[in-house]
Amino acid sequence: MIHLFLNGLGASSGAGLTYLFNVLPHLASNPAVHTTLAVQSQLRGQFERIPNVRLLRADIPQSTAARFWFEQNRLPELIRDSGADVLISAGNFALRKSPVPQILLSGNSLYTSADFDRDLRQRREFGMLLDNRIKSVFARKSVHWADRTVAPTPAFADELKRWTGNEVLAIYHGFDHELFFRDHSPLADDVQRKLLDIDDSVKLLFVSHYNYYRNFETLFRALPLITESLKPRKVRLFLTCKLQEGANPGAYKIGHASDLIHRLGIRDEVVELGAIPYRSLHHLYRACDIYVTPAYTETFAHPLVEAMASGLPIVASDLPVHREVAAEAACYFPRFSAEALADNVVRLAANMQLKTNLAEAGRQRSAHFSWKTHVEQLLDLAFSIQQSPRSKAATNAA
């Protein structure tokens, strides 16, 4: 029997919530595991009535600094009071003095990315640059504070090891095929109309909210080259975001991207669908022809797995993480080369056999990712450090 304290205070949207939604049911289904989950108060309703999971509500300010202060100063007492055996810190930051053995889940490559730093300087985003530098200091220290650190891919584990000098374990994030394809209700009418707007068009898809590190601008620069090469066929790039201020998580400014679309004359080719409910995403993937991702840094890239499972061939930036996740299911290009991106899309659009081969390779590759397997490996690690000398000493002291 083991009692886990899962610190989910850093999960407010996006990947953090997705992780909790997928992991908690597997933890709850194991009779040898009891979990205490710390989440922000406004999220309590999303995790109620999960068996074997006790919710610990925390009213904390939204800023990272305030959350970090709360975690370092208040969380140790809450962990002791809960009677937990092992702490899992799921938000990239660890407790400096955890009262129990601690597993850190580290999954933010912005703290290690020289490309992101350079991008922020070029955009003159000096406030964001300073904020990222400060966070990176604590993220690096966190790897030293934790008993074990886990990354979502071996490629990112190697990156963390080079950055910190510490050993880092890789446990792949998962994918739930049954859950992803369960919903059969159609896409919203306005989305369907946009997808069917032009017959015989080449439909490209990129699933992401707007941010800098997903490198939208390189994709936009490639679009006129793709359009010219594929004439007379039309090309449409479908985005699951809106290029409007305040319409995306974070403080990313969309002005440069919007201006670039205008200068390149690709307003008609770029179709902003906005956020698509997760339950409906598989319909969107299957309505498109090619999945494209130009990101210049990643730690796992869940949409790659979703695209592969949906039978969509992929054109991806040549990152170690992308090659590790997609393997033979993608064509790769240098991450800032619009020309190479365009060449790959044009080649794929014109070669049905290549598309078929990549799609089949993707379906097979997607089967390698499982949340059940992820949780099993995480629990193996938790049980092992529960038996560590530090854990036994803490138990005797109590």
C-alpha cells in the first residue's frame, strides 16, 4: 500500500490539466494506491467523486511567484498532515525540503531552450525573458532538490541531465485510444463549413494555441511556397486557435504573426478555427490531409500522437523529441527553414504512396504510448523510493 501526495497546484490549463485528467483514473483504479491531490480551488469540481482520491483545496494567488512561496512554506505541513508516503510534484518545481521522498515531473523545455531566449530577445520581450530566466533557476534547482526527476521522453531527459548534471528518468507520456475516439458527435457546424469550403484543397493542420516556441511564423512563411507549388489546387492551413490578443493562454503577443499573414497575402489560406473540444479533435484530424508542426522546442508533443492515431501523415521540425515520438511516421525539416518545410509538404501532397506509408507507420507508432503504462512505471518508481533509507528514516522519526 502506498499513499501519494500529488501536487497539482501548477495545473491551471493545457498540458497540466490534461496530465491530471489522464493519470488520476489509473491511480484511482489501483487498490494499493491512495492519492491526495492538491489543486487550485476553482478546479475542485473537475476532480470530485474520483474513488481513492482525496481532494485538498488550496486558495493561492495565480502568479508563479505566489504559488512557489506557498508550496515551499505551506505544502510541507500539509503533506505531513496527510500521512503521505511519497510526493509527486507535477508542476516543474520541487519542494526544497520535502518531508517525504519526492518525484519531480519536469516537462518544460523553455527553461533549457537557447532558441526561446534568442526569440524573446529578437521580439524585445525582455520582461518575459527575465521571468523565464528566474523560473529556469528554480527549475534547475528543483532537479537537485528532488529524490528522482522524471521527463516525458528520453530526449528531454538527456537535455535535463546535460543542464543539471543529475540523472533523469524518462517515462513516456501516454495516449488513450479508446477515450480519444469515443465521441461520435459531429464537429460544430461553423467548423464543418470551413473544412468543406473549397473542394479538392490540400488541408494542413496545426493543433496548438498561439505561442512563440511553436514557431508559427516559419509555417506562415512556407505557405506561399506551398500554394505556388501546388497550383491549381488550393491550400488551407487550419489552426486550433485565434490570432487575437487575449485569445490564447500566456502573455504572447500576436501582432507580429498577424502582420506577417497580411504581408505574405495568405489571409485566405489561414483558417482560424479556435479551440476545438478534446472529444471532437479526432474528427478534425481525419478531415485534414497533413499534420504540420514547426515547433523549435518540445518535451513530448501530444498532438503528434493524436495525428498518428488518426492516420494523418506528419511534417515535423527536426527535433530529437519529434524524431523520438513520431519515428518513421514523419518527414523532417530544419526547424527554421520555411523552404524545407514547404518542400516536404509539396512532396507529401503529390505522393500518395508516401502518405499511405507514413499514415500506417503512425498508426503503429501511436500504439506505443499508453497512460496505463505511464502510471505503472511511475508507481514502480514511487514504491522503490518509498523503500529508500530516507523514507524509512522519516517513518521512524514520525
